[in-house]
Amino acid sequence: NHPHHQHQSGSTPGQNPPGSQGLSTRRELYERDFPVYKQPVEVGCFSLDSERRFFNDSRQMRYYVEPDRNPNFDLRDGYKDRFIKRDDSVKEKLDHILRWIVANRSKLNSRVTPASSCALDVDFVTWRGHLTKLLTTPYETREGWLLAVTRFRGTLYISEVETEAARRERENRTERHEEMMYWGYKFEQYTCADNIHSLPDPGGVVNTNEAFCTVVQTRLADHRLLFSGEVDCRDKDPNAPAPPACYVELKTSAEICTPKQRSNLHRFKLLKWWAQSFLPGVPRVVAGFRDHEGVVVSMETFHISKISHLIKNEYNCWKPTVCMNFCCDFLSFVKHVATEDNPSVVYLFSWEPHRDVTYSIHRDSHYSFLPHWYVEEMTS
Ligand code: A3P
Ligand code: MG
Ligand code: MG
């Protein structure tokens, strides 16, 4: 058995029940048939404006405009004088998704049978980004995570808690790293227009408060999921397929000059890109490859459905089935552990590389994340 199954996190008011062990993240345990993952269905969307205000509509949707063969986008342009950065010390938890749920409850309670045991007809509500972290966990060797879970009216809400290590990294980023984080957003500005008739405006301000988010419903094995994720842009052709199939994910990455660099892209970056877009059913990633000075020198489209074939040539590479089976087993573990239905109880699941997933239980603590306005709204 795994030598680390006894590991428990530091200050744990609660304890794992006797005989229960953590959940292993060893890859070989998850190499079985690909689990059922239903085609994700978009059930709504919302927008966050330049001041991070919520709107129950698609006002922040942007439209992909295919660039020239030799783009020459200078990603450093505007970093000093045309950049408004979101304050990432503000933790929004699930608040925007909860606001969307309150505004769209009628769309979700399709089964109005009195026998229905939960207020929402889903088992889990979370951010797509949290699920992406779960999918990549069996292959992650550097960064651990903390996920807070609350069971409320039969639904399990999963909200990330920043680890100490992540907080230290965030507070001690180098100037180079800060600037490179801007590059990804600048690339979006070079390739996206505000409506189907306009063109990108590289002279404008980059404001990372702005976001367009899709809300999708799907099922992973017996887990009914409702989650939201930020979408970079969509195909501007009005005859493009319905969301999420018309969505496009944009990425930047270092230019590829050697076979080794191509192999590393497949082994490490494509894992993250695949996990992020596969979950909401976004079919393609458009990558801009940049040199060390931050100039995009080439573009490449990756179709999510073809990534699993692309990586089959890599030795000792990641496998989509391992990602999905681990996520599925983690959700089963959560259902089994988080049994008390109480909006002020948090089951805190924690994981560090080379360890098992463990948990602790917290009542009325600073980990509680369901806001009173949401609890009241859903109780009435
Ligand atoms: P790139 O990844 O293309 O460089 P997303 O690709 O998910 O839409 O995110 C947009 C940009 O936000 C990224 O662009 C990157 O610059 C920045 N970003 C996203 N997640 C990040 C993270 N975990 N750490 C640092 N920067 C991040
Ligand atoms: Mg994005
Ligand atoms: Mg992107």
C-alpha cells in the first residue's frame, strides 16, 4: 500500500474516521476504461465587467479574428501604461456562480417532483478551474491544493482555498513573471474583437477584471456537475455551431525550436490545455508562440479531440483516462466523506505532491464560503 496514507494536515479539528484512508493519486490506479463523460451542455452564461461587477448576460463575449500567417504581435506593448490588473488578493470563492444560480433557478429545477431530495438537480457546483486541477493531479509534481467542500440541500459545493505556498508565490512574483502574465491577456486583445463586425483593437487598455463565463451542466459517471469557466472568445461566424462548440481557448507559449521543446509542450502544457478545454466541451485551442522578447512569431491550432492521438508518440506521457478516473474517484470520495448537510460546515480536502488526498472538518470557521444571501435565497 501507499506509504503516505496516514498523512494528515496540521491543525485538524476533525479527523478521518477510523479505518478510512486518504485517496491515493498514483497514476497506475486510474488506468482503466474512460469513464462516461456526457457532452457538456451550456445552460447559461454571465459577464464580469471592468470593475468585476456581475451581469447575467453575454456582454463580455468576444469574437476570434484569425491573424496573419506571420503575426508579429508585440505582447509587451502597453504593460506599463495600458494595463489594469485584477486584484488577485480578493478571493471571490463561488460568489459569481451562486449569483448566476439565484438568477436562473427556474432553469435548473427542471424536475419539480416532490421526491427530489435536493434543491438543485446537481451533485456538485464548482469552477471549471478547480476541476482542471483535479484532472491534472496524478501528474502534478510541484503544486498542491486545498479544496473546501460544503454540503447544502443535497448539493456539494467545491471552492478552492489558497495554499500558503501559493500565497507566498503570489506575493513574491518577480517583475519578469508579472510581465509575462500580462502577455497572455495581450495576446487575447490582438486576436479578439468586441463584435462580429469589428476588428481587434491593440491600442486599447487590457483590463483583466473583464470576463465572459459559460455555465455548463454535464455528468461524469454518476456525478451530475454544474460548473462555470471563463471563455476567451467564440467563432465569429454566425453559422458556427452552438456553444460550447463555437468557443475558442487562446494560449501563448514559448517558441518551439527543437524536438525536445515540442516534446515538452506535449508532455506538460498540452495536459493543462486539454484538461481546461475538455471539461466544458471547448473544441479548440489557438496557440501563439512567442520569442524571448514577447513577440508572437507563429500560430497553431490544437483540436482537443486530437490531443490524445498527438501525445501517444511521447514516452511515459499523461493519459486522459487517468485524469478523468482520478477526478471521478475524488468526487466519489467527497460524496462519501461530506455527509453533514450544513452550510456552515466545511470539509477541507488537501493534497501535496507525493501524498494522498486527506481531509479535515471545520465548523463555523473562516473556511465557510456559502454567503448568507445564498443560503437564505435557497432556503425560502
Ligand atoms: P497564457 O496561458 O496564454 O499565457 P487562460 O489561458 O486560462 O485564458 O488565461 C489567460 C492568461 O492568464 C494566461 O495566458 C496567463 O497569462 C494568465 N494566467 C492564467 N492562469 C495563470 C496562472 N495560474 N498563473 C499565472 N498566470 C496565469
Ligand atoms: Mg481565459
Ligand atoms: Mg486563454
